[in-house]
Amino acid sequence: MGGTNSPYKGVRGKGTAIISEDINKNIPIVEKLMLKYTGSLDNNMAQFLLDSLKRGESVIIEIIPHFYATWDNSKGTI
């Protein structure tokens, strides 16, 4: 849900979740995500997530969707 104020946006569905606790496998995945979404590994968010992962406090959850639906009521259609 896109917060508590209209317009609402969202996604829901069902799928299979795979939990990866393998630190060596997860580090490159998190680095790639941080570069994509923050543009750098040299920022507080990237360092926090990488440090948490390296300490074994975080895992990666991969969701393989079976089906899903999205909505965006900001476009004026329901």
C-alpha cells in the first residue's frame, strides 16, 4: 500500500519464498541492489545493510511469483 493517504498504489499475490542465509552468495546481490537503488556503496544505507549481512543478521528472501495483481489509483481508473 502506498502509505495512508490516497491515491493508493500496491501489489499483492502468491508465490514461493526462498530464504538465502549464505553470506558469500548474498553480498554480491546486496551490492548490486544498493548500486541500482542508491547509486553507490558509499552511503549509510548501503553500509548498514552490508554490515548487517556480513554479521549474519540479515538474509535475502527471493519470491517466485505464481500470480500477482497491481493497482495504481493515482491514474484515475479503478
